[in-house]
Amino acid sequence: MRLSTKRVKVGLFGLGTVGRGFYDLVQELSDPPIQIERIRDIREINDPGIPQELFARSAKEILEDPEIEVVVEVIDDADAALEIAKKTLKAGKIFVTANKKMVATHLSELVELERVWGGKLLYEASVCGNIPILRVLETYYRDVPIGAIYGILNGSTNYILSRMMYRGEELGEALLAAQSLGFAERDPKLDVSGEDARNKLAILIRHTFGEYLSPTAISREGIEQVTLKYVEKGLNRGEHLRLVARAERIGGQVKGEIGLQFVDSSSPLYRVDYEENIVVVETEAGLRQVYRGLGAGARPTGEAVLADVIASLRGERYRKINELVTA
């Protein structure tokens, strides 16, 4: 069902892997409720598949255009993303982002801007690609006490570890393959250090337990020192090596950690391979649900961005988070 006969105009910041995925998905819609009006990227882009007149020469051309109702931000620079977010929300517009570092660090400030200025903030794409885990936590688990949440939150490192396990590649070779496919950035530090997963876990903690835990308060381990020999030791025991994010409430306090873990075939994480992500939610009653999907790449994350944009036009927002701020 069409939301409106009028197409809502969207301004897009960033035309990298995710931005291009989002752009292509919009063009593929048979009757899109939105149209991409302007695109801003700091690089010089000459893409025959995109009309050159769409490209803006400055951020102002998007942020100060009264006809643009939705701003989508998918850039790598968290500081620049924050400025875009502030200006968009202060204008009372819809802001959709995939920038997990910016959201994890400044979520309270952004939610307050949303509340004061009447804008709308959505960031499903910042966590786990096309797994709609934030929406699930906001709806199904709204009044269900959760004891723990854990999983594989970074598709890039999972892809690297999978290649090491199944193809016998060393870390450097597997990393190059991930970069060539757009699963890892040219500077992969955020991924391989566990920092990306830590930012995502901080966001999940806010939606799961209703508490703000700074990313720096979450212990972190990466995959930088993992060798093929170490991976093979686990395989010889019938175990797979995963970079696992976990948060739980212990003695009234929420704790989070990112760390390497060998898992056997009894674990839901055992068969989650390559760029896949998984999130496992365990309730205080001892029940468990598993959510699994693609966590890296242009189309999975681009799809999450598109879903957020369309959801925002229906009036959806993160009500649970807003209630925490105003409580």
C-alpha cells in the first residue's frame, strides 16, 4: 500500500558501499514512496549510473533545502555525521543513519534533540545489517525482561575468520578478500580491533536493558593476533572461532564484552559463516530466540536504511528510548 501519492524527497550523505546499495534499492522499487533528490560525497564521483545533477557541492545544499524531508547519512566520519544529525533534527526533519560509532557515543544527545525539535531519529542499519533487531527489541520485547543478549555483530571479522577456517588462509589474505568484496574498509582497524562490534553492543544494551553504557566501558578483544594455527587447533576439536559480543545483567549491573570464543556444534553461533550476523536474546524466564541475517555488504545494510526511511514515513520511532530520556 502506498503511503502517499507524493514522493518524499531524500538527501543522501555518502555514496560508498552502503550508500550505493541504498541508492540502487530505491531505483529498483516499482512504485517508490521516496525519491533521492540530492547526494553529497566528499569524493569526486563520475558514475554513469547516477545523474550528475543529483550531486551537491556542499552539505548546505541538502541541509538547507526545505523540500528535503528525510536526510540519510552513511559516511565513515562520526564527527561529520554528528553535525549532520544535529542540523537535521534541529530542523524537525527525519534523520536515518548507519553510523554506529556516532550513535553509540551520542545517543542520549540525539534523542534529546529529537524530543525537543520534533524530528525523527532511526538507526536500525547501524546494527547487524538487515536483521531488524532494534525493531524487535522495541516491540516484542518492550515489556519482556531480558537476561542476556549475545551474538556475532561484525560481518567483516566473521567473514575473515570463516575464510581462515574453511579455506586455510592466513589473516592478511582473508582480510584482503573481505576488502575486495566491500565487507571491510581500506582501513580495517575498527573491524579487526573489535571496536565496531563494541559500538554496536553499546546500542543494543540501550535498547535491551534501558541503560546507557559507554562503549569504552565494554571490554574489547579483536582478531588482530589470530593465526591460522590457532584457528586450526579449534577445528581439530570440532570448534569454530567466533568474535562474540555479549551483554547481561549481573547483580543489578549491566556488563558487556567483546571477545574471541571457540564454540561447538551445540551453539547457535557454530554455523553462522562469512558475512552473516546473529543475535541471541535470552529472557529472564529462560527462553531464547535467535535472529540471523547478513551483516555486511551494500544490499543488506542498504536494505536496512531503506526500511528505516519507509518506517519513518509511517510515523515509527524508537518509543522505548524516548521514554527512557523523558522518565
